Amino acid sequence: MGPMGGLYRLAWMVAVVGGVIAYDFTREGADVYNVPVAQAHEFLKSAGLPDYVLGSEPKTFDVDSRDPRKIVWIVNDGGKEAMRFAALLSPVDAGSTKIRVEVSGPTSGPFGDVQRRLSEYRTIHHLYVIAMKERVAATLEGREFSFVPLIVPTTVATLSRVFGMAASNVLKSATKQDAVRSDRERQSSERAAMR
């Protein structure tokens, strides 16, 4: 196989991986469950947070279920709000409910602008949405929480952060090298001017 064959394989692999990632992001949309809105609301009031997605230590949280079309899980850390998960419920028919999951964070406070970081790090936001969607599905379907739906989002979020850090280090290194080169040139010019 010549060099073009390897290039075609690489292009094919990038296209497949890109397609899997793009498809995974479409999973953020609403899902329909064969449960009436009132029953879904009642079940979700007692649902917990996604297992291990927010760290290995269990998080404390409050549930706001006053709105019959919405459940909000308020995640606390050290007594302060760190983020929110919300399940928005809308009836499809008498026996079915459409549920959309949202994730948000405070814009100021001890954790800084969490909302900005969620917007900036889209893969992390996506991981949180998919994890909470799995928690909702597991609760409404009466089954255990499964990590299988989180494999792709976790991998993408991890690789995104690793490549982001690597790119940041490359930029820092290039900037430092430019500064050193500029400093050497300035010193060389000064020495030449002294002669």
C-alpha cells in the first residue's frame, strides 16, 4: 500500500470518529417515556444524581419539585450551590411524558462562573446531560443506573481536555521560545551597539 492508502485510512477513521461524536451530541434531545406526567414527576422527586459523574465522593443536593412540570436537583458543595440539573416534563398524551434535561451553574460565587465553563467546555456539559438523562431513564424504567451510555461522552470529554491541555502547553512553550529568542536578539543588538 502506498502513502495515499494510509492517508485514505486516516481520513476514513477521522470521518467515522467524527460521525460517532456528532451522533452522540444528538442524544441531548428530549426523550419520551410511557409514564403519565404526574407519575413521572412523583418518581423523579426521589431520584438521585448520576453515579460517580460528579466525582467519587457523593454530593449533597436539594430537590425542588414545586413545579409539576419540572424537577430541579441543586448540587451543593460545602453548603454552596455548585450546579443544577433540571428535568422539564411535558405531556405527549395521557400516558406518555416528554422529558428534556438541562444543566446549568451559577455565574458567580465560590465556584466562579460555572455557567460560562459549562458553555466553554461543551464536552463536559454534554457528559453531564447524558449522565442525568441516564439517571432519569433508570428511575422511570425501574432499573439500575448504567454507565454504558456514558462511554462515548466520557471518552470524548477526557480526550478533549487532554488535547486542550496539550495545545495550551504547546502555545505556552512557543510563546516562551519566542520570548527567549527575542531576548537573545535584544542582547545581541545591545552588544553590537556597544562595540
